[in-house]
Amino acid sequence: MLRIAVDAMGGDAGAPAVVEGVARLSCRADNIHTLLVGHRDVLHSLLGQYRHDPSRIDVVHAPDFLPMGADPHEVLERRPGASIRVATDLVAAGEAEALVSAGPTGGTVLAATARIGRLPGIRRAALAAVYPTEKTHGPRGDPFALILDVGATLGATADDLVGFAVMGSAYARIISGNPSPKVALLSNGAEANKGTPAIVAAHARLREHPFIDFSGNIEGIDIVRGTADVVVCDGFLGNVVLKMLEGVAEVLSGLMREAFDERLLWRVGLSLVGHDIRQIKAMTDWKQYGGAPLLGLERVVIKAHGRSNPRAFANAVRVAARAVEGGLTEQIRLGLIESARTEPQLRPS
């Protein structure tokens, strides 16, 4: 039985969406035991509204929570009873194998990094995210690829980028079932000498890395084509790319709605391709993919989307359990050890 600590008070929808998702999951996943962290009165009241298996859910009291927009440092300095702080402490103490939270990203990253700790050799953790691509990935034909970092480390060194590649490759192997994911660096040109000094140095080291199937640099146009299974960049660039992709998807959806309402001819045309559009929408529905992993820590941490509904939150807990079962942390640790072994050969004397 895998024990997953869940911050029940985070997220835009608050505790109701989290509790409903966990309640549903308790009736379906016989290998997951959830530690639901939040105000006990609120959580017990909500659990009473949904069918659930009480033997697979424990309520852990946390009298406080970190609201959206609050200073992330509050969770460590002035809110010891906040649900995200209590949940991370459970994981740090070994009472749970993984953490899931839909709360503020800054507070989640800060609490997890400070309380759970980073793996040896990791200077900065990385937040990864999935995005839709033209090509499919892995044996299951997954229509999503992975990009990291998307906001945890704004400026990355060559060491950081190599670490991100190791972590992203391990995650893609476990979650997507891809035995040899192609890893690429996001740059302003495909040539090895293109990009910032950090990108150029990371390129030279990844090219020789025995654990990484490195395909070189890719440009922005290659992202949605799906040229790589894992795209590596610093958090500033990754966050800009991710927000742009989300924005483009929303604009296209809006244009289609306007076209449907405006002219009969367009309405007829859209109705003819309606099935294909629904398929694309299903493929690019982030709710089915759970959440974004915060990689580089001693335990598995999944940052669920702030707008997660019950289905998305249940899937985030499933992803956390799968990462634990697949030995994600240990695979990353082994990759980092191999990176350290090859460093003397790759760095100039």
C-alpha cells in the first residue's frame, strides 16, 4: 500500500475538488492510501458527501493553509500549521512516500525543497510539464512530450541543465513507459555551438552521457512537432514557452467558437470535422495527465494544476503512486552518479 500525502486545502477550487477526487480514487485504487491533510472538520464534512473507502483515507489535521498570492516564505516562517507544510513534513518523516498539492507553486516548491530536501548533486529542483505534440511518444503513442524546467529555476547553469536531462529522461521512462526517450536542449539553433554558454557546455556533456539518448539542440519550431520526448531549458524560458502554448490553445478554441456562431457555412464545416476536433481536445486535455512533477527531491512530489477538478486530482495522485512504484527517485540518483563519473572526461583541465 503506497501512502500519498495530499494537501487538501490548496488549489483554486479548494478542498471540495480535492476531497471528491480522493474519495473516488479510494474506491478504485487498491494500492493507494491517502493522507488527506487539512482542517479536520472541513475534511470530515466533505468526505461525508461522497462515497469512499474509509480504510484507504486518513485525515491529518492542519489548522491553517497558504492562500493564493501569499508570500511563499510564510509557509516556512509564519505558518507551521499550513496544510502544505504539514503534508511535506509527513513525507520528510517517511510517513508518506509522495506529496501531491494544487496549492501555490512558490509555496509548494519552497516547502518541498526545504523540508524534503534535494538529491545529492542537485543544486536546483525542476518543475516539469507535458504539452501536446504532432508526433506521438513511447510505446503507448502518448501525444504529449515533457518540458523542464518550467518555473522552479529561472536561471540554469550547465550543471543544472544536465541534471534536468537526467531527471526528465527518468520520468519519461517511468510515466510514459518510454524505454529510451529522446532528450534535446532548447536553443536558438540546432548547431552544437548555438545558445548561451550554459547550453553549449551542457550540449558537450550530454553528448557523452551514457544514460541519456541525447538528440542535440532543437529550436522553438520543433517543440510542438514532437521532435524530442524531453525538452530541457531553464525555468524562465520554459515558463514562457508553456504559457504561450496554453495561450495559443485558448485562442484557437475561442476562434472556433466564434466561427461556429457567426456563419452557417462555417457551422456546417465545423460540424463535419467535429469528431476530429473532439479527439484533439481529448488528447490535449491536461486533466487526464494529473500534474507536473517537481524533480530532484529525495521523495516524489507532484504539483497538480491550480484549476484541478476531482478527476484531475485523482489522476495526480495516481501519477505520484506510479512514480514511486517505478523507483523514480532512485533512477534519478543513479543517473546523477553516472554524470559525476563522466565529469573528469568532459570538463577541460
